[in-house]
Amino acid sequence: MELKLKNKLCEYMGAAHRVSFTHEVTSESVIPDSLPDAQRVITTDAMVYIRGKETDSGRVTVTGVVDASIIYADEEGRLKRTELQLPFSVGSENDAIPDDGVTVVDLRLSSADTRLLNPRKLLVRCDVLIDLVCCDRRSVTLYGSPEEPEDQVQLLCESREVTLLSDVTEKTFLIAEEYSLPAAKPPVGEVLKSKVELELGEVNAAGGKAIIKGSARAQILYRPERGGAPVAAEFTTVFSQAMDLEGQPDAAELRAMLTPTAVYFNTDGLFAADDRRISMEANVVAQCLVYRRERLEYITDAYSCGWELTSKSAEETISTTLEPWEASSLVRDSVELTRQPESVISVSADPGIVYKSRNGDSYELKSTVNVNIIYMSEDGVLLSAVKKVPVSASMPAPSDADYSIILTVQGAPYAVVTATGVEVKFNVRFTAQGIKNETVTGLSAISIDTSNPKDQTSLPSIVLKRFAAGDTLWLLAKRYCSAEELIRAANGLEGDAVPQIGEMVIIPKKR
């Protein structure tokens, strides 16, 4: 007779493909006829926008654009700005990528620079960091106790708690704000460069929705309306967005990432004297990953004191998500300059890709932060300097887990003029997300032969045995035709207590 076991279907999303890499985007650009020849390039800044992502069998394709701003000086030393959009399409291949895969992509700028080929031609090069995960839908079936309990069948059940990815959802939204320059800053004549950095705050589930809170830090460098040295200004907008989570409990754990699709700045400084307003619009896509904690219960062994028993086992692999790991630190470094600076106009810091190397049960993490400083020299010349600052950390990492690690710069970097150049300070944070494939081996079928009872007449009613290394109450009960609860009762063992090694154990026969 085959026992009818309760079964549970566990559905979740697994990572079919995970990869982090740097993609170089380059383009030659001719300076527009409306602008004068370039004598030297001062600096290049850029933002990366995502345009789309597409999953085909065995391949994921991501499209985007790099919006670059190049500041240069003409032959008379006047500052000019030219813009260039560099579209790109990059793919990643893996046979495990399904046609209907769900892709999560994070794009970030690592570095941007421009070389002057001739007074009318520029070569622009940007490095884009791409963190990509393609998820597929999976299911496993686990078997538990029979629907109709059988007194003569003893079951060994185990359980483990896992964190599973339930769903991935997206929402695009707009952050629109109008800022007013402080009275201490002059009106805007021309914006030379602009940038928006998105920082994620809290992500919570409530009322069937994901509530995402964060901030947008808008930065501009502009030439004053009445002339003079460039001026930097910075503004922060706090935002909150709600995303629908169909069929997800409020207890779900949420993680999200924010990626811009387009950013626009506008100032009326060119059209109205002393107008101090600046408007910003940032189009953003929020990608939200929904996780649930679940306790899996299943049968790992069975025996019968009354009948012959046969069983079948099945092995399942479950991809569980580990707790995120973070480490923050303050980085200080000195940047030597070609000329002694009078003042720092602006400073930016873009993190690079993270390289990891195993050291026992930990990873040694290494990366660089590309620091770009714009400064005014003592003789009144606008210059820039770039330095790759190394950063590192150590994190615990079990050998059977796979980690995706990113580096971010927290907040605005700070720079101060020193006797030899500029000292920069900024906060960095390493964030690691791990996935571990756990193997679950359980019984999928149990049969008993009720027509052929076991002959227990030759078995002793009580067995005395010294508890040895490797013994468990389950193994003793199975070996001597007993039951765990009978052994516990006979030896006064409460709760999860077990005998000490070398201790005599009373094993009564199950009747």
C-alpha cells in the first residue's frame, strides 16, 4: 500500500544568468559650427540612461545612451560647452537564459574623458558599468506527512528556512522640481554641465504596495550671467513612490534600484536678467525585487516496526537569497595638480567595477573611484585633474555562494586646497548580494506491505546501549524497532536534549 503524502509546490524566481562588466562607449564628434574652435579640453562629465532591455533565447540585450557634456576653452580662453549623445547596445549570452526571462539591469558611469583630435574634432570615451541579472520562473515539489497518519510508520522530517525571490516589478516615474539659487550665488548665464545622482532610501511594503523613498541630488556648473569664474550649485529633492505588488504580503522583503531614463535641466537666466530659477526633470525607472521567507518541510527518512517498507527519494535544488552584506568607509587621498589651485570649483567621484579574490572563507574586494576635480589656478586658468583612487574591503563569503558586488559613493565628495594640490574625502559603500543553491533530498513515495507483518517475537523488549559518536535517537530507534518519543520518555530526555557520549541509553521496543 502506498501512503498518500501531502505535497507542496514551491514556486519562485531564480537567477539564470548574473554578470557584471564594463562596456566602453566611444565616438568621434565634430564641434558644431555655431561654436568656436577648441584650444584645449577642460573636463568631460556624463550620465547614463537606460533605454530598453530584451531577452531572447540564450541572450540578453541592453540598450542605452551616454549623455556627455564637454567643457573646453577656445583660442581666447573663453569657456564653451558642447554636448554629445552616445547610444549603445550591449549583449550577454548564456544558454540558460530563457525566452521569457525577467531582466534586472543597473547602469552606472565609471569614467568619461575627451581627447582633442584637432580644433574641430573630439574623441569621447566613456566606461559604463553594467550589473545584470536574468531571472526565470522555477518550482520544486516537497513531500510531507501522509494525509492519513499510519501508527506503524515512523517519519523523520526536516525543515529549513529560505529566502526566495517571488517577483520583479517595474515602474517609471517623474521627479520634477524647481530650485532657486541662494542669494550668495550669481544668476545663471549658461549651464556648463549638469548631473543628477539618485540615492535609494527606504523600501517597505504596505497595503499591497511597495513604498520607495529616496533622494535626487542635482548638480550644475554654470557660467554667471554677468561673467566671472564658473560657479557650482547643488540641490536635493526627496521623493516617494508607490508600486503595486499584486498578490504579495505586506511582510515581503523588498530591494530596489533606481536608474534614470532621461534628465533635463532648464534655466531662464538667458532670457530674464537676474532670474534665479532652475528647473529639473528626471525620468526614472524603479526596479523592485520582492522576496519572501519560507520554511520548507519534507521527509528525509522512514521506517516501520510492523511491516516491510520501501521508499523513493527525490533531489531538488533551491536557489535561496542570502542576507545582503554592506561595508562603508571614509576614503581620503591627495591629488597633485599641475598648477597651484586658488579654489576648487567642483569635485565628482564615480566608482568602478569591483574585483573579488577568494581568501579562505572570505573575499578580498578591490576597486577604484574615478575622482574628477575642476579648479581655478592662482593665475586665473580653469583646469581639471583626474585620479583613480584605490579602495578595498574584506567580506565573509561561504565557498558555496555566488555574490554580486557593487561599489557606490555615498553623498557628495569633499575637496580642500593644500600646499601640494587638493585633498579629497568621500564615503564609499560595498554592497554584496549572494545566492546559494541548496540541495534538498527528501522522500517522494512510501509504500508498506500490510499483508506481510514483521516478526518481532525474537526482539528484546528493552535494549541497553552506550551512546556513541555518530549515534542519534532516530538511528537507534530505527535499528532496534523503537520510536524516538519512547526513548526520550524512558531516559527522561526533555525537549531536544540528547544523551552524552558514553552514557547508557534505554531503548524500549515499540509494541
